[in-house]
Amino acid sequence: MTKKHKATEEPIPPPPNKPGQCNFWVKRKRRFCHLKAKQSNQYCGEHLVHQDNLDRKRVPCPFDPSHSVFESELEKHMESKCNSRPPPPRSCFSKNINVTLSQSIEEIKPKTLLSSLDKASLQDIIDKVRRIYTEQLPELQKEVLDHDALKDRLQVVTTGRKHAIQQASLLGHMRKQNLLIPDACFVEFGAGRGELSNYLHKATANGSQGTYVLIDRKKCRGKFDSAIRGEGGIESTVERIWMDIKDLDLSCVDTVKGKPIVALSKHLCGAATDLTLKCLMNYYESQKNSGILGIVIALCCHQVCRYNMYPNQEYLLEIGLTQDEFQLLTSMSSWAICGQMPKEGEEPDEHTLECVEAEDIQQGQTHYSGLSHEEREKIGRQCKRIFDMGRVTYLQKHGFDARLVYYVDKDISLENLALVAVPKKSPLDQSTNP
């Protein structure tokens, strides 16, 4: 039985009879606004937009519509008075510096739904994927590693255990490449709360002083920043950059200057990975082919790759993929991770529901492709590997030894591939190996 809704809302009481009382009723708090109103007004400055007899028009602030301003004063308010105005661009902001192809809105083609293709066209693109994968891609190895920095956590966690296993293996691969050195500047892309950098800090010489730059487009609480920074004694440097990677000029970030960079990420979706590689190679070239010790990125979410952001257009031409076919492969790549829900009692994979097309979620009926879930999953993974190999060859052209490795088992994550790269000629003697 559902609860009955009240037939009518509770009536608003008359405002208190006291000087400067704002007449705006705050419904959520069931009281009148506590801010003062001018003697000639019924409402305070925040709520003056509700007053009818104003001699000047009041409009919501474009930066924050929760407050309003006189229209005649809007420009001055936005320039210097509004506390919600965005900060000026940082010196490292350079619009679209890491976008491979500049495209206008008109040039960006909408995605073609796979279900809208006729059977012959769909089969042609599937056959092409199979042919490219079989004839041009090498067999990849699985190498699941570990690191003691996650030992204590793995002994106590239940929920989130899969994340810990992934983080431990990524740190293990960094250790294998001699990248866990205190003198490096660790740059985490798509850092979120900074959890991976926190365990990285523990892994580098038992948590000694270090330098960490955490980059993310979306602002969130830096939950692990204080733990990375440390308390008392010698503190590590932690810098947050809230910026879209497409606009980031790493060479203008003061914190990284004079330090060799180690780039890392655990969850960097599709186009964000491509933008990151472009960002790193732009920096590498600006430093005269030096300055980067290594790159370790867990790859995922190829369904949100974008043709104009993919870093290796030459590779696409070499294997015979057009822009339209590229878009179709991004859609088919979601077949590898979508369509089956976790069994009862299983911890859900973080990528399972990140599908580009709701039509690919298994609903019990026959799929429009006529393929079984197992067949679609195999093709989806082949699409992913085709994109990933283009990333590898992009780094190889810039003088890196780059490879792909399955860093965890498939039952830990459906997105279980990592890109590991180090320069062929290291800019630093990497003798320290915590």
C-alpha cells in the first residue's frame, strides 16, 4: 500500500512583523529567509527577483541562477562582484591543444546505430574487424602482478576488492619498469579522488617525499590528497588541475618542470586516453624528446572514442578504416562489456553498464545481429584491440617501447588491458626500484 499524498500543501504563514524581514518563504526549511531586505523592499537581494513593483528589471545571474541582479548592473556583477564567477584560465590552458583534428559542430557526424544497418552491411563490417584482428594484430600476453602497498587493504576489503587488485597490478607493472622512484613527478590523469596516487605514494620508497599532479575534468573532493601530502616532517607536493585534458599544456605546469614524468591512470575512458597520449607526446616533443620516464594506463570504454581525438589517423588509413567505419567499431566495441548482468552475489564490473547503445543490453530476445552474446563479446574485444594497437604504434613512432598486456584476469574486470610504455632511451638512470 502506498502512502497517500496530502491533498493540499501547508499554507504559508504571514511573515514576522519585524524591520528588514525578507518575505520569501523557504519551503525546504519551512521558514522565511533570514537575509535582510531594504526598508523599501519586500525581499532581500537574493530574492528581489520575486518582487513585482520594481522600477528596474531583475535577472538571474548567469554564473549562479540561485541569486539575481539588476539587469543594468549585470555586466559589472559578472566582471568583478559575483562570487560564483569562474576563475581566469590557468597558464597551462590552451584550447584544444591535444585534439588531433579540429572539427566544427557541422562536421561531426552523428553515430549510425548498428541496428539500423541492413544485414549485409553489418556482416561486412564484422568480417573486416575479424580480418584486421587476425592478420595485423599480435597475440597479447597476460601478466598479473602485485604490490605490497595494497597488501593490508586486500586483507580487509570486501566491496571494492576488484579495484584493489587492479591497482596492485598496475603498481606491479610500474615497479617492473623501474618507475617507482621518489625523484619523479607522478601525473595521474582522470585522478578522481586520488586513490591510485595514494597507494603509489606508499609504494615509492615507503611513502617518502614526492611530487604528484592529479588531473581531472570534474571537480570532486580530493579525499586522498592529505594522505599523499603527508603530515609533519617533509611533505610531498600535491597539485590539482581541474581541466579537460584536451586543453592541457603540460609544459606550462610549473610543478612538473625539471622533473621526469611518470604518467598513470586506472580509469580513463575512450577519448580521454587518446587526449592523454597526445598531451604527453606534445610535452615530450617540447622537451626535445625527453622528460617522460614511463606511461602506465588501464584502457577502457572504447565506445566513447572520437575520430577527431584519436591520435593515430595514419594507422587507421593503413589498416583501411574510414571515419564512418571507425564510428561503427566504437559502437561494436561495447559488445565486449554490455549485455549480461552480474550473477546474484557477484560484485558488478565497473564498466558493465557503460554501454553506448541501450539496444545492446540483453533482454532475452534475439539480438538484431543474429549473434550470440559470446560471439558479440569476442568481436567487441577485437574492436577494442584494433584501437589499442593504433595507440601503441603512435607511441612507437615517438620513440617509445610500448606494449599491451592483460594486467588482471577477466573475472576481475572486463576491461583488463593496460598500455605500458617507456622511452627507448631513458632520460634518467632508473636504478632505484622500491
